[in-house]
Amino acid sequence: MDAYVHASPEVQLLARKIDLPARFLRFGITDLTRQNLKAVQPILHEHLNGLSARFYDFLRRFPEADRIFQSHDSEVIRQHLQRHWMRVLQGHYDDEYVISALTIGYVHYKAHVSPHMYMAGYNYFLSSFLQVITTDYRGSDFVAATGSVSKVILFDMSITLTAFMVSALQGEPRE
């Protein structure tokens, strides 16, 4: 399936400018990174539902986030969030992933999520995933596992925030 078919024109244009091999190089994402992700995927997936539920409890403490959730179906948002994290942790990044990640960034921008609140969400998941690995991972290379998870989360944030930044610089209207 052509990943661009259902994407908005803004996302399509931006996606064509994303140079994935250059981003992989910048973030140190290699075949070894993907192997390390494969090793920790089962325990991270096992904890994802609970982490997602606690994430929304965490966010609701902040008026900015709580206001946004009042006008959206939390369960639908949580399902999208879980699908996204499962995709990120799989380590397979292609045009379809880029479109999805840019769309996520664009939607958050349009919904008035501030960059610092958005990054706080990434911090929550990075910290939580590292805690799960610290507690439950029994693999042979703990350092490589935590490093690989950190790399792909920051890589993903770089893609989603690209949509944020471009939209802001172009003066895109928000909802």
C-alpha cells in the first residue's frame, strides 16, 4: 500500500523530505539496535497497557493536557498510542512509519499540545521503558538494550517534532 494515499498534503510534502538513512546515522540506529529491540519487545509490550493507563493519569494532572482530553475519546487515543509505541519498538521504519509519526506530530500541534508537554510525554515513556528493562530484562546485554530503546524513542521524537516545528514556522492555524 502506498503510505502517502491517506496522508494530508502537508504530511505528504514533509514526509518526502525526511531522509531516513541520514536520521538512522545521526541516531545510531543499526541492525544491532533492531536486534536489541527484538530482545526487549516482549517485556515492553507486556507492560504497555499499564504504562499507557498511568500515562493518562500522569497527564491529567496538568490543566493543558486535561483540557485536551476532555474533548477526545481517551480510549481511542490510548489505542493509537499503544499502536504507535509497538511500531516504534519493532524497529522497522519506512514511509508508512514516517507518515504515521508526522501525522501524530501534526495532530498534536493542531490540538495545541505545547512542545514541552509533548516532550514530557516522551520522557514519561522513555523513563518507564527503561524502568521496565531495569526490573524485568534478563538478557545478556542490559546496556545495549537500554541504549537501543533510548535511540529509537529519541529518533521517533525527532520525526514527530519535525511536523510540530514546520507547522509552527509556517504559521499553521491550530484548532
